[in-house]
Amino acid sequence: MILTQILIALLTGGVIAWAAENHRANTGRWISLLAILFSFGLLAEFSMDNPQLFHQYLRLANVEWISAFNIYYATGIDSLSFILIALTLVLGVICVLVSWQEITDKVGFYYFNLMASIAGIVGVFIATDLFLFFFFWEVMLLPMTALIAIWGHENRIYAATKFFIFTQVSSLLMLIGIIALAFIHQQQTGSLSFDYFTLKQMAINPEVEFYIMLGFFIAFAVKLPSFPVHTWLPDAHTQAPTAGSVLLAGVLLKTGAYGLIRFVLDMFPQASSDFANVAVVLGVISILYGAKLAFAQTDFKRLVAYSSISHMGFVMLALFSFQQISYHGAILTIVAHGLSSAALFSMAGMLYQRLHSRDLSAMGGMFSSAPRMGGMLLAFVAAAFGLPGLLNFVGEFMVLTGSFKTYPLHVIFASLGLIGSAIYGMYLFQQSFQGEAKHSITDLGKRELLICGSLLGLLICLGLFPELIFAHFPEQYIATVNETAVIGVNLTEASASELVSSHIASTNAVGSK
């Protein structure tokens, strides 16, 4: 029950932080920080005691919950889940640290909502009952909406409402798909089931399978987000408090990628293959469209928000290319974007605290007064546009080289997004820290240096040694990098189902001890 203990620790920490803050100021942040660190310790201990999780899916808790509908509280974990849970907890620590001095109103309730969001995200990554998965999907939505609506900026109500409507409508489509799967199982066996492993073994009419897959795909594409269901993201990022933006970009978007891998590709292989051409086109459009609109922004946070759409387009392209090296690249890109986007939004929050503005035209020339902040921003911008030596480069390189085998023309257009990211990245840095000095600001403090240094250290360490993520696949990983091409199965040589099975087997071997 250790995964459940992590959830309980996070939720209990949030409740205690809320209660303690009402009795003594500044205790909520310490309690929240300790709860996340304790949860991370539980996860690390579990990984050391169960090294087999890097080779297979471990089914853990399986407790009857709603017996009338055969719904279970069922949890499990594999290497993919482990990586994303670890990323969630790391960025959870960052969220608490960036909120340390920023949040001054309803502080206890703020930390409760922050911890509830983190717990909901962890729950999404461990649920093996589809109804439980949907439950956690909703749990992470409500407190995140509260974070934006209560502690956001000037247009926070509009942004929170838009975020809620987009996510809720798409979630209902997924719920319809889940219920449809359960009823199909009842027709075939005489009993309802929401078990992930049971449902993915069913034989479903191809036309029905396609429409059910589409419901899941839309829900996850909205959260990723992908063009054309992305419009909630810039508003939510811009209006959210700094920690809300970090959590949104760093982890919440990754639940969409996780859903595509775990459910769309694994449960509906044939429908995914039939839909692949459309998904790849949407991914390429997201890459180019996000890069173009990022360059057009004058708001710091809005620029970074559009860059997230562009970067997550690479994940969509990789997943539907059905190539092993691009799947591995997608996993690296997910981790890299989580770290680099969290860093950029943290920098945006630090600048906003000093200038009370996100307008790039009101900035400029701040490098002379804050060289450490300027150097950190330049490093994070370089990470975002894929500077060799940083993790983003490795992930995007593997995505493009892997996808080229099946979609060469699409990859050529997608590679233009790398040029675009360099353009808007340098534009962001030049507008804020170069040119004529308009403001003199204080440089990074100790807490802020800890935030930036930790994220930059992870980007450099994993960029130089990405095999730390592929700890149990060193030989195959090194081979893919040395050959700079495709390792895996060609679409012309195997069915989509075999490709997806190959991917799931390989991702189950991916992990970081």
C-alpha cells in the first residue's frame, strides 16, 4: 500500500498545512514541503525494494470500492509511472519554494489546494481501474481551478472558467468511453469491469473501437494540449500564480501524454494506427503554430505557454510514429520539458515579484543589475531550444530521428520548430535582459538560487547522462544514439498492435533508480 501511503501523506499534509496556518503563520509552507519530501522518500525506498518495477508492471492494491458496479481501488506502477511520479514530486518541491513569499492571502487554503492537486496527479499515474483513473482525473482538476481562480492575476476568473470547461467537457467524452468499455465487457462476459488489464484484452468491433478511442484521444489531447484544443492553456498559464503555472506546464500537461501512452495506444492499437496520420499532422501543426505564436507575444508567461504547445507537439509526433527510438525520445522530452518549463515559469514569477509586470516591453537591460538571474534565464532558454548538453536536445533529437523513418516529410516541417524555438527563446532573453536598462532589480536570493540551480543541475546531469533515465536499457539506448537512426520495428514489417506491444514492453523497462 505504499502508493496509497504517498497519496495519504500528500492529502494529510495539505489538511494539516491548512489547519496549522490558521493558528500560526508560515507553518503551512513548511508542512507542505516536509509532506512532499516524505512522499519522495517513500517512493525512493519503494524503488530500491522493488527493482522489478523497471521490468514489468507491478499490480499493487486491489480493494473493492463500489461493489454494485464492480469498481475497485486498484493501483499499480511501472517505470513510466515511476518517472512521472518522481517528476511530480520534484516539481512539487519547486512549487512550494516559489510560493514561499508570493502567497500572502488565504495561505493555508492555498497549500491545501496545491497538495490536493499534486495528490490527484499522482493518483492518475497509479490508477489501474478506469473509473478510479477518472476519479483522480477530476480530483486534480478542481483544486487547480481553485488555484487559478483565487490566487491568479487580473483575469483569473475567465482563465479558470475556460480551463474548467475545456477539461470537463473532454473528460466527459472519456467517461463515456470508459462506460462503453465496461458495458461491452458485460455483453461479452456477463459482468461489468473497469479493470485496465481486463478491458485491453477484449475484442471490440473496429468501428466501435475507433469512436471509443477518439473519446479518450480528445480528453488527452486537450490536456497535452494539442492544436486545435489548446486555447485554454495560454490564459490559464498567464493568470495562474507561479506555482500553478509550474504545476500546469511541468506535470499536468504530462498527464495527457501519459494517457495517450497508457490508454490510447495500448488499449486501442488498431484504431490508433488508423488515426496516426491525423495525430501526426496535429502534432506538426502544434509545433509550428506554437512556435509562431510564442514569437508574437509580449507577455513573458504567455510566450512560455505557447512554447509548451510547440514542445508537446513533438511528443504527439513521437507517439504516433510507432518507432521505439521516438517513444524513448518522447519520454525524455516529457521530463525535459517538465524541468525547463518549470524553470522558465519560476523565472517569470521572480521577475513579476520585482517588477509587478509580465510585459516584455517594460523590461530590458536588467543583466547589469541581476547577472545571476540573467545567466540562469539564458541557460533555461538554451535548454528550451535544445542546446546540446541539455536534456531537451537528446529528447527532441531522438524524436526526430526516430519519426523520420515513417514520416520523413512531417519531420522536415517539425524540425523548423527547433529554429523557431531558438528565435523566440533569444527574443525572450534579449527583450528582458539585454538592451537599454529600464529597471534596476535585486539579483537572485538564496532560495531562488536553490530553485534555479536544482532545475539547471537536473537538466545538465540528465542531458549529459540520459542513461540515468534508461538505467536498465544502457546497451540499447547507446546503440540508438550511436546509429542516430531507427531501432525498433518498421511499420511495413509489423502490425500496429505489435508496435504498441513493443513500445509498452520497452517503456516498462525505462526508469531511474
